[in-house]
Amino acid sequence: TVGAVALDSNGDVAYATSTGGLMNKMVGRVGDSPCVGSGGYADSAMGAVSSTGHGESILKVNLARLILFHVQQGKAVGEAADTALGYMKSKVKGEGGVIVVSNAGDWAAKWTTESMPWAAAQDGKVHFGLHRDE
Amino acid sequence: MNPVVLVHGGASSEIPQDLEERLRQGVVRAATAGYKVLKEGGRALDAVEAAVTILEDDPEFNAGHGAVLNAEGTVEMDASIMDGRDLSSGAVCAARCIANPIQLARLVMEKTPHCLLTSHGAAKFACAMGVPVIPGEQLITERNRQDLEKEKQKTDAETPSPQKNQG
């Protein structure tokens, strides 16, 4: 799965998520990626999220919207992402990752799997990583 | 507002070491392309589409060219896009034989009153919008073909259930 979130100079956000799904998946199986609220969500009143990971688990907790719910409640984006990913792990034993940007320009890349390639561009600089310690 | 773009290349439980650097380069390339759109005054929606299109075209990632194979050895892809200005959104699922599902998802958002088109309907819509149809084989990489074979052998050896590891 791949995804992107962005905040533009007008203060608007957007997300995009695209995937081939799971290897050896049942024909016709659809995961979270095309489902608004799970595979991603964007509302300029809050921020934007793109999700990746175990699709059925992400669908069950509406991961992207859940993260933005926590942002609405006042959590920082990283804390909101950790809280929602932790809930998914404990509630349905699902693992995954997310990228989040708030409408104020705060951002986070978080995951519970072993790794997730990510990159962020802001202020003319590109930050990137793959493992947790990068 | 200070523009920012983030991309991801998929959460994973194991990444072969020889692939790591190519994944890092791929996400940096995609973020840079998205950021360029923003710096030139483009909208967030244009930036995320540009970034994801680059990742779909990169065979190292599981989307578009390089998408993993289903149990029949073919590619079925899902994608969605959303504009935070007005919550408009578009998506496709079980899409086949197109290079960039994210661009088709955006067309669903902009050219129809619907949010999600699937399979045959998505294909008909793509055709009506002039989206080029490509041979499904063109999306398949040799690595994904081998990985499917390995997965099928593992499945056969571990359990007779055809549902194992199929999501």
C-alpha cells in the first residue's frame, strides 16, 4: 500500500491511498484502502490521514477517522496516531501504520509493524525513514 | 500556511535488506514531487495525487505497477482520494488493467455523483473517461510472481485451507 497526505498554503488538506491489497488474497477481497474513514480521511477542519496495514482490522476500527477524532479531542497528531494504532492492536490484534498531518501543519508517521518507509517534505527539507530508530 | 506533504510506502513485517535503500529513495522521490506541487501553488489534492502516482509507477511498492497478486495470479487494485475542503471523495476497488488507480479515483470524485466504483463498473467508467487500458501482465513483477508461488507452497504445506492468508 502507498499513501500521501498534504496541507497546502490555503490551509486545506487531502489524502490519497492506493494498494494491490494482500498477496494471495481471495479474488474480490477488498480491504480498507478504498474506504473513506478507514484507508484515509481528510477534513480541513482537522487534518488528513492515510492508512496501511491489515485491512480488515483497519476497517473494524475506522482507523483514519478514529485518529482525527482524537485530534479533535485535543491530542497531538503523534499521540492520536499512537492511541488509535494501540487500540487497533489491542482490540482486534491488527497491525499497521499511518501518516497524519494536522491543519496547523503538525505531522507524524507512526506504525506498529516492524517497519514502514515514509518521507515528509516541509520548509524545503525532506525527512525520511524506514525503521523505528531512523 | 506552511505547506507540507507526507508519504508512506506501506507497513511491513519484513523488508529484505537489499530492498531498503530503493524504498527510501522511492518515498523521498514521491514526497519531493508532492512538495513541488505545493510550492508552485498547487492544491493539497494535486500534491497527494502526484505523490501517489509516482509510488504506483514504482515497481518496488504494492500499488499500480508492482501490486501484489491475488490467489488467481492477477492484480486487483483499490484506491481512494479525498479533498478536505468539502469532503468530496472518490474511490475504486478491484480495478484491473490500469496503471494509476488513484487517478481513476479522482475522476470518480470529480466526474460522478458517487464515492466508489467497483470492478466491472470501474472498468467501464475508466473506458468512458479515456483512461488507457493496459495488459494486466504489465503490472506484474517477477518478484511478485515468485512471492505468490512461495506463499501458495507455504499455504499448501501448512494447511489445506484455501482461505489461509487471503485476508
